[in-house]
Amino acid sequence: MSSQSKTAQQPVSGKNADKVFKGVAYACGILILVVLAAVALFLLFRAWPLIGGDQKANSDTISNFTGGKATSFWSYVGPLLFGTVLISTLALLISFFVSVGIALFISHYAPKKLATILSYVVDLLAAIPSVIYGLWGGLVLVPAIYPFWNWVAKYLGWIPIFAGPAANPSRTVATVSVVLAVMILPIITSMSRDIFLQTPRLQEEAALALGATKWEMVKLAVLPFGKSGVVSASMLGLGRALGETMAVLMILSPGLNYSVKLLQASQNQTIAANIASQYPEANDLGVSVLIGTGLVLFLITFVVNFVARKLTEKASA
Amino acid sequence: MRNSILVRSIAAVSGIVMLASVAACGDNTTASTDASAKSDTKTEAVSGSFSGAGASSQQAAVEAWIAGFQGTNPDAKVAYNPSGSGAGVSTFLTGATAWAGSDAALSDDEVEQSKKVCASGNAFDIPVYISPIAVVFNLQGVSGKGKTLNMDAETIAKIFDGKITKWNDNAIKSQNPKVDLPDLDITVVHRSDKSGTTKNFLSYVKDAAGDAWSYDLGENWPNEVGQGAKGTSGVISTVQQADGTIGYADASQAGNLGTVAVKVGDGYVPFSAEAAAKVVDSSPLDDSAKGDNRVVVKLDHNTTEKGAYPIVLVSYDIACPAYKDANTAKFVKSWLSYVTSDEGQQTAASAAGSAPMSDTMRQKIAKSIDAIETK
Amino acid sequence: MTAANNDASPMDGAPVIDFDKFKPTRSFIAARKRKDLAMRALIAVAFIVALIPLFSVLITTIINGVKRLNLNFLSYNMTGVVGGNPTPSGGYGGILHAIIGTLEITFGAMLISIPIGLMCAVYLVEYSNRGRLARVITLLVDVMSGIPSIVAGLFAFSMFTILIGPGTINGFEGSVALSLLMLPTVVKSSEEMLKIVPHDLREASYALGVTKQRTITKIVLRTALPGIVSGAILAVARVIGETAPLLMTAGYIASTNFNLFSGQMTTLPVYVYQEYSKLNANCPANASAACVTTIPMERAWAAALVLILIVLILNLIGRLVAKVFAVKSER
């Protein structure tokens, strides 16, 4: 770099600049803490009428939201939370195996040139905005996937979660989970791929030298090495799925139940999509209630990500 | 780093400037080519930029009104954010917008709050947009553009409550003897978001179907029958996606779907703009609306008037009788006059398929608009 | 490592080797080969499964979007567009205002998050000595990257409601929401880039008596610049398609608004969503043949295509920058 010659002429001054610079850097580090605290505080502040306000008005607002089904905040946020966790867990389940498969394909199976192209393709998936997934899911996938769900309901209907009849059009938890799985797939894939690529060469070659087949090598050397990384990638994907709004909003037919009938409509709803669908018509107090549910969502994603990081920290230490 | 930010900002700014200079902000010249642009309102032209927010149901009409209004007031810039009735009214009550569009009349609380925002008096609501809500269905061999099925209020209520589950149920069959109805499950499609359309539809079902509908009135769908979809567009596309679906939506969006002709008196009335205007005309004003100048329609869903279509969305504009800023007051007065004028109502009818208000209704409204102080 | 052992858990402890197991029989080898082949097939299938939705999304968007994507669409906004009728210029309205809104709001988010994120990374790599505070900050940055976009929107909305006054909606509010989503990505990528700057460079600079601040700005940052820039571009690509937070913070307007700090601003994702919400335009019975009923959906797809193109181009630029100016590292 050309900068060396320039810096050499600088006089040994700028003690103050040094201090200021350090201060600014330090402040920016602290600012991260402040920002996170501010997020929690501002949300809490705006949701305060929920706790400190008129409880009668609160329960009226909530019963207005739910058509009389729930009157307290917790009985309102409970099913929403359940739906959020259900849908994102399903999305993670679907996308986990596919992602790890793709990551292995890119890191250990595909020829190098192909692998580079494939990495780009996967990253491209990540680049598609969620509103477009919503459009595609609602207008293309929903009618296209119905025959499949109908088949599932017919032959696997004895399993309670697949109990039929499959809703037509299939604006169901199952369909939304598939769309969310596609959306979090690139996140899990690219992180897993990076981890798999770092597997010590020696171990891989030792395994192969001992006569292991490629899959045995992967199972013995690559997967154990990448385990913690894959787990944290999945948690990150889960976090993303928990907060997804537009795709769920535009596809799912919502309901407020503690139900796991994946193929039937109007069973569950997620917190994020619920905020987006109720927010425009909500009055002041209604907005407070919705921000309260947003705060719950914030805490959940916070915990998920926190746990994920702690897991990897432990594994890598 | 500094350099690169600088370079990029210069690049971005120059890019924007280039775009702007090419297209001069990209404004389309207002389509005032229609010969009908005769301005019978004798108010002087307004200038400045004004914004409103509220009901998304009015959006298509408001876009046409803005175009028409700017045709006679070329120096006025008007913006409307279809953020939703609730958001629109709360924004209006903070004083951030000049007017609000809302699918529901103001509540007593809101009228009280408005006294703080308005320079004097309380905010009032006047109907500006009347649109029939169509009960749309998709049934192979039966539905199609302009095709209808006959139903009375009780049948509609039972279908939407999941009590009638088959298309060839006797209740439907007996009212449509000439139609060959298939043995197919009914899939009910309703709005999943909070909506004025839902509230207006439900209030019809509640008023007209009697005991067949037991739920409280609200803006959210009360039961878990069928499927919910976001917005009018969601409902329509869901109904289109499967055979045997039935839903409700703003009539202008019905497109190629079949619609329900509703039983009124002894006959069945399919939706139309005129039929919708008729029911509004025959309905009384709501006397219980507190505050001055308010014009709130209390829809008579049990009307037996011949040719009236009772499932109607009445959407209001909300404004103050006096504003702190005289220019805003002038704008609101001339805006509301234009919107409720015959010309404005016709513009909305052709752009959004709404029902033009009758002269009698417009006379009632004119008094409220006159009350706006512009000095 | 007893790699040849075919059992599932050969990893723990000293291996007790059952030598009989290794006596290769023909069928045993064949079975292993079959399993290997099966896994190969499964992994390839996983890949193809992932490609189906991607291509479906892209093809749907391109086929539907190309129809209305033309110069007129890019150079006009939505003022004066009534129903399905064409405008005097012969088009059906356009997205100029949304492109400008997207650019300005994203640029605002960059101005907030890049300096803060970069300086935070500088603190973490150069000043913190991996202390307790640094570990907490690293952890929280990771946690922050999981903040749902709608929560970011609610945060910006609440903050402006409380600080500026209720009913505040402007482009900058959207910038604040987006910067919250960008910040962790910027910190992470900058941190990675600063870490791979060779230590020799720093020490050489110190040896010449250059102050720490000058070493960092003139040597470390300059060396890491391409990586930082590409990281920032990728962060932008991630937030530019956000819809939910902008719906509640930046609003929606039909005309072009250049002022980030006052008045509502339309962005491309919000535009797509609003046009989808309109679904069909009304064409009265006596309308001319040029009136198109399905125009809002066509506009939505065309705008979606433009949005994907912008994100793609940003991604490519980011990668190109990273590749062309890559720091020579040991690997």
C-alpha cells in the first residue's frame, strides 16, 4: 500500500487526536449497548399503558382485536407466541437438512468451479426481498402446492399433525413454513459451508487414507468438526424466521389457537404478521398492545440468539 | 473511508439530480383532458402542499380526486397515505394531517380529543365514498362475470358461520331452483386484518339475519370458519384460487367472480352502484352522534325498498371546522366541496366503481362543509 | 482416529478395536459403497430441491415484470394516475419516486450505521484487548443481528413518537429503522476485515513512531478498505428490500419527495406491497380500450423486478470490490 511512505513523514504529534480517536471508538462500542437498551426502553415506554394504564380499557381493546376470544394481554400473546414458535421451528426443520446437504455439496462434493457458482446462487436466494417471497408464495405456491398437501392429508392423515381435510387454497402453516424455509436456507447454508470448509485437511485426508468412502469421511471428520457452527447457524436462521413479517402476512390464513393441525387453515398466527395486519386500523391503545407483543417478540429473538452465541462460544473456546 | 463516503454521496446525489432533471420529478401532468372538467365550485384556487391519511378503501377514489382537484388547483400538492382508518384518525388527531379518511365514524372519545386539535369546535365526519360490498364466490359452472346466486340474509349468515357447509344445501337450492349446484364443500374466505369492510359486512349480517348471527360487531372477523386473507386483494386472490370459495370484498374488485344477489323485500337485488346509493338514501342519520356538524349514516340493513342493495361500505372524511392555519382551512373546504360535488362523485364512480351520492345527501353534507371557517 | 471403523461413534476415548470388523468381505464393501452413493444422491437432491423455489421466484418475477418495465415506468411517479387509464405520456404511472425514496432512505441508513459500525469494529479489534466489555459487545452485536425487522420499525416509530411528537412520519425515520438492522452486519464484516490485516504492518508503523490513531486510519483501515466497503454494500443489499418497518415509518405517497427529513416517502418494497393491495383498477363501461384492469398487479411485478435487479447489482458490486482489491493474506 502506498500509505507507508506518507505516514513516515508525519511528525510525532497528535497525542490529542489519538485520544479523541480512541474516545470515539470507545463511544461507538458503548453505543451498541445503548442502542440495544434504547430499543427495549422505547418499546417498553410506548407499551406502558398496557401495564400502567387503565386495565379495563386494555381488556376492551384486546377483546376488540380478537372478537372477544381473549381479554388479557397474556391470553392474547400466548397463541401468537405459540404460532410464531411453531411456524419458525417447522421452517427450521425443513430447511436444516436441505441446507446442510447443500453446504456439504458445495464444500466437499462439487468441483471447485461449480462450487463458486453455487455459492453465488445460494447467496442470490438471500438477496430476494421478503415482499417478493410473499407475492410468489401467495399467488404461485399456494395453488401449486395444494395437490401435494392433499396427498399428504390422504395418506398420512392418521398422524395428528397432518389431519385432513387439507385446506384449499392451502394458506396454511405448512405452506408458510415451506416459504420461510426457503428464506432462511441461504443463511444456514452459507454459514455451514464456511465452517465445513475449515475442516482440517489432515483429518480429512487421514480418513480417506484409511479407506473410508467419501460419506464416511464426511461423517467422521467434517460433521463433528462443524457441529457447533451448524447449530449456531440454525439458531440464527430460527431467529430470522421468528421475525419474518411480509411473507407470513401475505400467505397465512391466521387463527388464534394452540393447534398443530398444519394442513388446516385459520389455526395459528405469528406475532410479526399480527402486528402488521392489525397496526393500520388500531387506535392509540391498540398500538400500545401491538408494541407490547413486539416487545415479547424482541425478547424471544434475543434469547434465541443469545443461546446460539453462548453455544458456539463454548464450543470454540 | 471519509473519501469513499464523500465520493459515494456525490455519486448518489448527482445520480438523483440527473434523474430529476431528466424527468422533472416525474409528475404526470394531470389528466384534465376530460371535457367534463367544468368547475362549478366558485372557490379561488388553493396553493400549498397538504396531506391526509386513512382508509385504504378510499384509495382509488382519492387518487382520482387528487388528480381532478389539482386540475383546477394546479399549485396545490395533495398526498394521501392509505395507512388505514385507525392510523389515519390517530394521525389526524395529532394535527399532522389536514383530513382523515375513515371507514368508521368517530367515537365519542375521538370527538372529545379532536377539540384539542381543531382551532375551535370538534372534528366532524361526512360520508364521501359509498361503495357496495359484494359477496363473491367461485364455483365452477355457476360463477362467472355478472352471474349471480340468490341468497337471503339468513343463508349468508349461516354460510359465514359454518352452519351451511355444502353448495347444494337446501337453503341455497330452494332460492336458486334453476341453478345446478354441485355437491361441494363451501370454503369461506374473510379478511384477516382489522377492516372497515368486515365491520360493514358484519353489521349487515347482524342486523338482517337476526338470531342466525350471534357474534359481537367488530372490525376483526369473529369466528374461525374458513380462511382469512390480508386485505381486499388477499380475499379476491384466495377466492380465485380454489373452487367452492365464497367471500366478501369491495364490489369494484369482483372482476370475473360470481356475486350474490341479496334478498330485499320480496325480490333479489344484485349489487350495483345505484342500488347502494338507494339504501344510503333511505337510511336515517345517526342521531346519537355527539358533536356539531356530524353527518353519520345509520344504515338501514333491513330496508325493503325495491332495488336497494343493503351491504354497503360508507367511508367518511374527517375534518375540523376551524384550523390554526387559514390556508389549510381553505384547502380542506375546497377539497371537501370538490369531493362531495357531483363532479367529484362521478370521478370516483368511474375510477373506483363507487356509488355517487344523491342530491339529498349532498345537501345535508354541504351545511357541514360551509361551517368550516376560512378566515 | 479410527477412521476405517464403520460404527457411528468412534470419536470418544481410546478405541477398542474389533479387528474382525475390518475383515473386508465383498458384500460389506459393496454396502459401504452403496451407502456412499446414496448419500451422494441425497446431497445432490437437496441441492436441486433448493433450486426449484429460487428459479420459480425468479422466473415468475421476470415473466410478469418485463411486461411493464420500460423507460416510462422508470421516469414517472404515480401522480395523476387514475384507475386503469393511461397517463398523458402514454404510460401507466411509474416508480421514479419509489427509486428515489429507496436510495435516499438507504443512504441515510448508511450514513448512520457505517461510521458507528466501523468505529465499533475499530474499538473491538484495536483498542479492547479482548476484555470483558469487548466480549459483551461482540455478543450483543450478534444478538442484535437477530432483531426482527418489524421490531426495528416499531422502535423507530416509538422513538420518533416520543421524541419528536406523535404522527411523525418521514424518510429519516425509515433510515433509523434500517440502520438498526444494518449496524450488526457492518460491525461483523468490518471486524473480520480488520482482523486479517497483518500485524507486521501495524508494528512497522509503530516502529516508525506513528501514533496509534494515524496507524489505524492510514494503514489498517486503508488496507482493509475493500473488504469493509464490500461488507457495507452487502449490508445495504440486505436492508434495501425491507418492507414492514418502512410501512410504519416512511409512509406512502404518490409524488416525488426529495426531502428525507420531512414528508412521507415511498420506497420500492412498499410500492410493490401497495400495488398488490390494489389488485385491480376500475375501468368503467365507457372507458377507452387503453384502460387496463390488471395494471396494479403488473406494476407490482415490474417494481419487484427492479428491486431484485438493484439488490443483485449491489451484491455483484460488493463481491467485485472484495475480489479486485482483496488483501493478500496467507490463505
